[in-house]
Amino acid sequence: MSEKPWAGRFNLPTDIFVEEFNASIYFDKRLYKFDIKGSIAHAVMLSRQGIIAESEARAIVSGLEQVLDEIEKGEFHFDIGDEDIHMAVEKRLTEIAGPVGGKLHTARSRNDQVAVDVRMYVMYEAETVKAYLINLIRVLVDKAVNNIGIVMPGFTHLQQGQPILFSHYLMAYFQMFKRDFQRINDLMIRANYCPLGAGALAGTTFPIDRNYTANTLGFYGPTENSIDSVSDRDFIIEFLSAASICMMHLSRLSEEIILFSNPDINFVTLTDDYCTGSSIMPQKKNPDIPELIRGKTGRVYGSLMTMLTIMKGLPLAYNKDMQEDKEPLFDAVDTLLASLKVFAPMIEKMKVNVDKMQQSAGKGYSTATDLADYLVRKGIPFREAHHIVGKTVAYAIDNNKNLEELSINEMQIFSKFIEKDVYNYITLDASVNSRNSYGGTSVESVMTQIKLAKSFLDDNL
């Protein structure tokens, strides 16, 4: 059992079960790159400030680089007795560099050390999330461009409402994922401040240069309050919140893909390489990928709730409870990245069944609102027009006809204002392209949306 840094205060060694319960090394070891990077910056700063000798800093940096190399090559032995990644790295550094390795921890605590490690980790993974989001956005925009003019039914309450362009539908999800991208960007602005140098909670008596370490590590600058520096986990909660919202968007689209790929609906067909079969029913083709993403969304929600619960009653400053921040964060990162990684190519390869979409769009009296608008243009108040069209639709249902199949004589049973020009307004294409308001579903309006989306992509690629 390795001697603990605090052994001078204690008369008894740590109980073996306490050691196992207390250790985080088996999950926080994935922070090793950030821990070593932060330690190198700290060592150089100590030398620049005359707190340790330049030769000592060189020995420490060389030793840390060797530790990094050993970990990357799989030659490093992680021992539960080291408790966490910080102590594991420092112990091995001291084995390599000798007693000078012990000087690395001058003017810092594990409290500010882990805070800077996790911040760097979140910033790194946030950039990766942004890259995956941009790729998904590109896929959605390309698919909207390639399917412009295809009409599908639009739904409210999962009931047919009005005909829309399939491209308009896709661009709705573009808006969601654009906001996800912006949320990640936004949280990175607040997270990008360096807590290193805050010490345990009160700062340090040594003449450190926190601006140097912050700039070296790529932060905007140092955090402004040493207590908040070590006790803040808002940046994790913000990341998990953004991840949860993004997963919610993926889940909503997954739900619709599952519905739309059902053979009875058949709007889209997923390629075989993104589906699985049944072990007992040979005919089955199951949309397991969108189903899994729908399920994994709850897992990311759980990570967010875990962090909110951990932090809700903690007094200042650092508390051991905060060790529990890493596993939910790591799991959420892995889940979100895996979901985004598999989702974009699935959508890209997905086949759009044009005829089935357009056939379905013609059912359900989806142009009834257009008939009401037609009557309003004739001077009838909308509420009265709504009532007239409702009766017209009821008549059509009773007679098993679509609206455009009704004769003028039949329509005029309900309003003498209906004339032959009505057929110019109640076809699918006329309905779609008449909705030319900004953000509407007409081809012209959707092309404007696509143009703006391409500009967003150009600005963020």
C-alpha cells in the first residue's frame, strides 16, 4: 500500500475497503493528458517565477513527458493505492525524476488541479461535439437540397394538418441542431477560465503567475475567485444540459424515423447496414439505431440529474462529493458522441419514398385551411369560413371524396362564394407554395432557409 501525501497527520493506514471506495483512478485516468498538460504549465510557471530552479523545472517536464509516453504506449501501471490520476502521475514522476518531482505540487492543491483538468476535458470534448453537429447539419441541409419540391403531410397531434415540403421538415431539425451548436459555443465561453492557482480554496502565499498558466493552457484568463474556482461545477452542468437537449432533438427525429419507416407508412427506408433483424421472425427489419438513440437519451438526462443532485446542497468550497462528477460526465460525452457519429450517416443514406409521401399528403383533407383562406379572401370572416369548411369536410368524408374531388355544385351547398377558381388553391402544390411567408413551407421560402443554413455552415466549418 503506497504512502499517502497526508500520511504525516494519520496514525493508521487507510482501510483497504475505504481505499477502494475512495479511489477514482479507474475512471479519472482518462484525464491523464489534461493532468500532465496542466502540470507542465504549472512547472514552467514555477520556474519563471523563481519558485523552483530552471533545472528542476526541466527535470519535472522531462519526467512528465515520459509519464505521458508510458501511458500512451500502455506501459503505465495504474494502482488503486494511488487513489486518483493526479497522485498516480506524481508518484511515477518522482520515481523518474527523484525528489525534485515532489516540488511540482508547490503552490497548488488537488482541488484546483482536478478543476483545471476537468475544464480542459470539457472544452476538448465540446469541440468534438461541435464537429459532429456540423457534420449532421451538413447532411440535413444536403438532403433538403436534394429533395426540394417533395411534398409530405405535416402533422399536429400526430394527425394530418397541412401539406409541407419534406425539405421544410428537415430544416426544422436544422434549426434545433443549430441551437445545440450555439449552446455548446455559449457554455464554452463561460467555461474557458483557468482555476489553476486557486489552491485548496484560499489561493497561495507563493508569487505565482496565474495569467501565464491560463494563457499557456489556452484559457481566456484565470478565474476571479479562489473559492468559486475549486467549488464550481456549473460548466459540467451546462455541458450536460446542452447534451440533454441535443439528445432530445436526436430522440424526436429518431421517433419520427421509426414511425416513417414503418411499412404501413413507408415515407423513408433505412439502409440495411443501419438496421438489424429478428432472431425468430425472418421478415423483420428493425430500426434499432434510432430506437437505441431514443433510449440513450434517458441515460444522458440521468447524468444531468446526477450532477444537479450532487451539487444542490454542497457548502463551499471543495467536497469529496464532487468526485462523483466525472462518471456521469464521461458517460454523457461517450453517449452523445456515439449517437451523433452514427446518426449522420444513417440520415445521409436513408431513402426518401417520394410517391408514398405525396400520396399520403393528399389524404386527410390537409388543404382544408386553404379552402378557409380562399373564403376569407372573398370577404368572409375567418371564424365563419372555418365553420363552412368544417361542414364541407364532413360532407366529403360522408361521401368518401377528397376536397378537390367535390364538384362546384357540391361545394356551393355550403357557400355561394365558392367558384371554379377554388381548384387553383386546394391542390397540394398550390397549398404548399402559397405559404410564402418568411419561414413558411413554399419552395421559395425553404430555399431562403437553405441559403441561410449554408451561410451558417460556411461560418462554422
